[in-house]
Amino acid sequence: MIEDLEFNDWCPGCGNFGILRAEEEALGELGLDYKNAIIVSGIGCSGKTPHFINVDISGVHTLHGRSIAFATGIKLANPSLKVILNVGDGDTLGIGLGHFVSAGRRNLSFVIMMHDNGVYGLTKGQASPTLPKGEKTKSLPKPNINAPINPISIAIAAGYSFVARAYAYDTQSTKEIIKEAILHKGSAFIDVLQPCPTYNDINTIDWYKERIYKLDIDPNVNNPSQRLEKIKQAIDIAYQEDKIGIGIVYKDLTIEPFEDRLLSNIPGYIQYYPAKTEISNNNRSISDLTSLIDELKV
Amino acid sequence: MRIDWLIGGPQGSGVDTISLVFARSIAKAGYFVYGNREYYSNIKGRHSYSSLAISDKQIHSINENIDILATFDAETLFQHFHEVKKVAIYDQNLLDTRLNILYGVEKEIADDIKSRLNNNDPKISDVIQYLKDKNITLIPVDIGSITRSVANDLKVSSLIADRTKNTIVLAISMRLLGLDLSFLEMAIKDVFKDKNTVDINKKAIDKANELDIKNIFNLKQIEKDDRILLDGTTASALGKINAGLGFQSYYPITPASDESTYIEAHQIVKTDNGTRNIVVLQTEDELAAINSAVGAALTGVRSATATSGPGFSLMSEGISWAGMNEVPVVITYYMRGAPATGLPTRSGQGDLEFALHVGHGEFPRIVIASGDHKEVYLDAIWAFNIAEKYQTPVIHIVEKALANSFTTLNKSLFDRANIERGILASNFDNYKRFKFTDNGISPRAFLGQARIFYTGDEHNEFGHIDEESVNRTKMYEKRMKKLLLADQEIKEEDRLNVYGDGDIAVITWGSPKGVLLDIMPSLEEKGVNITLIQIKMFNPFPKQLVKNLLRDKKLIIDVESNYDAQAEKVMKREIGIGADAYILKWSGRQIMSDELLDAFDRVLKGNKKVVLTGGR
């Protein structure tokens, strides 16, 4: 135990405990700590993950919907850090959807773990963007009249090169997916299905038990000619009815990550990224503007 | 000496570039210049113009009334003929062009032109008659025949040769000034680079040289020191690069984007150890711009973003998070005409109070505003030093009037910057990012160095959520204390500029400073001596010094480019002293020397408030 760990105040039985356990084990097995990794979170119950995690790692608990933006800045300034995001479904697909889609375009290497429970838990159970239409969870005054966003489908459409679905209480397989996502080069998205025993009385543990099964597919795109076929496979899984496949849904190994794209503009980026390079010597700038000034000379 | 020149033309016809070429030519001949661009939020077709002031001394403003009007289209002549004092250059083939067929001229402007010419269907010939009646020297040019002969001589298409018409007008302007055309040729080479383009323009200059043009202004080449010509966005970019910027984010917005694209073009920076790299990220919106910049700052990188009013509005929540988490981040705020989209390509100072209060909650927001290009550059460096010393967001205000205007500065200004990174942690065991200290500053560690926690919630010394009331009281005070420390440590002399010593105090900030400096000699000639106080840092405000400077003044005049006299309001709040009279302008055009001089006359005659409206 680490002395400065925060008291964990999630509800008893919360799916977050399973995700936390899987994440702790994944980080431990990969040997990640504050020197080489960081957890970034948004707002909501999931947002507290960095304060609760029992791993020697740093955490940045950001704003509602903005964790991807923070993570992008952190990763680009210091690409030596593995960046893992713990975000909510409202966080990601509601208030932060613009960032979620844009991140897919970039394919910067980080892992987005979306805690998906269909409700806004910390504000007492309003419908989240993944709650199916017509459902009336415990604290809704009327049934939900918005259709849900399909997380897997939108991740594929946005260009995520690693897309997976996990289940909070299957910590073993969730851990394996997290590990593989962390090792992936490019943006990884994990839709982690999670019961909310307090506010979601429809998608309960028993409800999931009847539907969850492990996927037995080859999700890998090893060359671009396979892409369409693998996308079709992923979309079929995304829209499954009555059963929910768990595992890696899509993994495209042919899309270069954003860090590599930056190399075409900045060949020395990976060796000399901003957080690694000095800017001053004895309080004096080491940056030489001579050639820039010469361009402007009259 | 001072000569004011103006060129206009449809947006997209190269007015922007050509005014820069002209400014370079003049600067090469040893003169100081100050130029300003005015343009519609439009890509092609609408009337844009560029004003240039020429002097043998450093100059900071443009005039509404100009010595030379350089035109090659009809609209510029219609829009600006009333501003001409001495010479107008025009295309003699346009005499029959009617104002009523120029659909891009806004109705209010067309009405103004018609009433000035006392004619409901005026033609260019009516404008020429008006100018003749005013004894303006007219330079009619057959531009078409010149461009045709350029096309013939060089065997290029008439479309390509047609693009030289503004160069022809420049060459004529140079000859009116009495300056050698070789300065123009050199400037063309600097700006266009491409050999074909250079050759075509050179040919156009040669043709213009054959015309019979009198040397009216009789300028001679003068000795000069090593100078550069730059605009405000470049000045800010150079300051940031020198200061060690490592990450810059932006979402496209006028007039801020130019700074970011300049930095991206120069993102590999030569250093004493080799090179260092700046990441420039074009984000999906300003929410991502501020928050990615804040994220990058957590890794120890000097990090910034640049935006204008609408983007700054979107950034407010992120700035609040940065305040709560004591993150040094610089936001360069290119201020333009607001509210809403407002006047996207025009200037204004209407957002000062917004900058001072951006983001919910109480936290130290340090706000600085530059008054000229040199300050834009130096303040960009200063902003990072303050942000890191006091671990808080710094907002650097640069108005559009400075962003898009250009001037000459001495090269030596761009020597190595002084860099102060504030107190950094050296012990990373059991690290407390928000450790309580006497002055509120906790030694800073970067992500990767120690186990660190950040949260937008109220937190304890580790950065973990903590809502307990005693901790809340203490942590809140710790954050706020840093502003007191900044107030104690940053010399008040550095937070404002004072010029002159008279019995009348003039309060201003931002770009009007330069205009005031330019008219001070004329005021003195009239026996009006002013103490010009330009506020540079609004929070923390230089209270004692301003109070001292205002003591025993017989009159306090406030000059600002807004409706509400916002800087004066801040001053009143901070020190309890307000102005006696106001000169204000919120038309989106920058304050001009001649209209300001006239406004002083009116204020000194007892007017309490003068509203300026000069400029198209």
C-alpha cells in the first residue's frame, strides 16, 4: 500500500472495482510506474481512478470530456510515457465526443478505457449516450427517447487502430486486453461494459451473465487489403443483439501512429522530444534565432 | 518627417504581399516604417487596404489622411479619395467606372461617397475632378498597356502579366518619393524568391521607370543599423521560440493562426547543443487547444496556445483547471472586434475585463498587454518566466492592430532571452505537488520525475481530492497567495511604461500607446505636455506607481479602443482614481494619429468624451 492513496468511495459492487483490479494487474505485469506511464481521467465515477489505483503511478484527473485533449498534450510533449485514459461513457461519447473522433484521426499511441455503464452515475443516474432507447433506468422519470451511440462502430469509423470490448467483472480477460492495448502502437479504444448497481437496474450482472461470451476471431489487419473485411467483422460484432462478444474486435497494424507521422516533419522528434531537451543554460536561452532573424532582415 | 501612403485592391489581388514589399523597399533605404492591414473576413474580392507610415524616426501609427494614394482598381479610389492630401495614382482606363456597379461596397460607404461627391451615380472621372479641385497631384497611368507590353516582352500570358499592376504602382510610388528603384527590386527578390515571378516584376519596374514621374518628396537613402521587418504575430512567435517553447496548440482563427503556422514552419530550432523541437498541434477546437497545452505543461515543457475572442471563450474552463492545478501555461490572446464573431478581421480592446476574469472561481490570472511590436516579442518571453515562477496561467494580450501591423526593429533585440523557470523540486520521494509553503509556491516536479497527482477538485498537498474545510481554506489561500507574491516581486516599473512628464496624465494600454507617442511632439508644439502611462500588467496592477504618477495632475485622459473604458475601470477599482475625460474608439479600426490629435483639441476644450470613427 502507498501511504498517500485516496479512500476509495465507489459504491459497493461498482463495476469500477473490476476495471481497477484488471488495470492494476496489467500495469504491474508490464512493469509500468510513474517513470514511464501516466493515468489521465475525466469526470464522473471513472474519473477518480487515478486517485484510487494501487500502483506507483501518477494521475491527472482532468475536466469533463477533455481527458483526451490533456492526454494528447502529455503524450506529444513526452512520448516516452505510456498514457492510459480512464473515462466515462458520458465523458467520451457525450461532452467529449469531438475529441474522441479527432483522436481516431491522429492515431496517437494511448489507451482509452471507456467505463460504459449507460448512466451518469455521479450526478445520480441520468441517461448516458450508450443507454438504449426506450429503457427507463431507476432514476429516469421517463423512458430514454434518445437512440444510443454504438461505441465500437464510432471508434472504427473514427479510425482507431485498436478497438476492443471488455467486461468489468471478467478481470482476467480485461487485463489481457489492457496489456495488449498498452503495447499497441496507435490509439487504442476499449469499451469496458460495466454494471452500475446503484442506477442501472437493467444492465445488471445477471443481465450481462446471460449475454457475455469470448470472441474467437482474428481481428488483425496485417495489410491494407484486409481492412474492409475486418471492419465488416468488427461492425457485425458492434451491432450484435442478444449476445455480447468480449475481446479485441479490430486491430489495424497498417496505420502509422501520430508519433511516426510527426517524424516526417521533425526527424529528430523521438530522440529529442520537447520534454527531453534543455531550453536554457544558466538562465540564458540556448535557442539561436539567427537564421530566423536573417529571413526578416531588410 | 513623416509620409503616409496607402494601397488598396480586391482581397486576393496581392495587396498584402505588395504592401510588405513596399515596406521592405522603404526600410532598405534606411527609413522606419509602420504598416497596417485592413481586410474583410473574405478570401477574394472584397476591398482590402494597407497603410504605411514612413519616417526617419521609429514610428508606431498610421494616419487617416494620407500623402500618397496608390491604386490600380476603381473601388480603392472611391473608398479613399477623401483621405488624400497630396498625390493619387490611378488607372486612367477606369474613368468611366461607376460606383453603382461595385456591388461589394457596403451601402453606408456608398452613401458616404455619393454625398462627398454630391452625385448619386458617380464615376471615377467625378472622383478625379474632386481631387483636381483640391489641388491633388494626379498620376494617371495606362496600367493595361504596361502589363500588355510586359506580356509581349517576356512571352507570358496576359493573366500573369496582369498581376504586376500593383508592382507598377509601387515603382511609381518609389519615384514619387525619390528613392532608387533598386530597393524595390531587392525587396521583390526577398519576398517572391521564385525567379520567374521576380523577372516578370523586374520587367514591370523597368516599364514604370520609363514613365514621366516627378520626384515630389525628395527622400534620400539614409544610413541604418541592422534592422528586420516583422508583424506582431511573428514578434510573438520569435519571443516564444527564444523563451524555449516546446508545445504550441491552436485552432484556426483570425488573426491568431499566423503565429502558430510561423512556429510550425520553424519548429526545429537551432541551439547551442544542436537542435530542439517544438510540437505544433492543430486541434479539433479551442477546448482541445487549451487542454492539450495544459497537459504538455505538466511534463515540464514550456507550453502555449494562441487564439482570439471566440476561442478564448471556449478556453475558459481549461484556464480554470490550470489555475486550480497551478499550471504554467501561456495563452496569447489576439484581441479583435467582439462580441460573438464581431469583426473577425478588425481590432478592438473590448475583452480586457473578460481576460481578467476568465474561468470560474478565484485563482491568480496574470494578464499582460503589449503596446508595440517590441513589447509583443519581449512580453512573450516575460509571460513564460512569470507563468513558471508563479505556477499559474498567464494571458498575453496582443490586439489585431499589432498582430497584423508591421514595423522595423533592431536586430540586437533578438539576442538570447533570460529564462527563469521558478522553483523546481529536487527531492522526488513522497513528493507533494501542492506542498504548503510560506509564499504559496510548491517546488514543481514534472510528470515522469515523481509520483504526482492532479485534479480539478479541491485537493490536498499530494493532489488527491480533499473537500475537508480546513484544508480547503488553506489550499485556496496558498493559491491566491502567489498573486500577492507576484505583486511584491515584479517591479511596478516593469508593469507599466511612462513617457513624458507633463501636467496632463494620459492612461492607455495596447496599440493606442504608439499613436500617443507619435503625437506627443505635436502636442508639445501646442504647449500640451502629457505624462503617458501605458499599463502593461493588469493583474497584479501596479497600484502604487500609478497612484504616484497621477498625483497633482490637472487632467486625466483615458484613451482606449473600446466602449466601456475598461482599463480605466480597472484602475478605478484598484486605486480609486478615474479619468476626467475619455477618447474611445470601437469601430474596429485602429486609432490614427491625426484623428487622435484632433480629439485632444476637443478634450482640452472641455469635451468629456470623444468617440473616434476614422478609417474605412
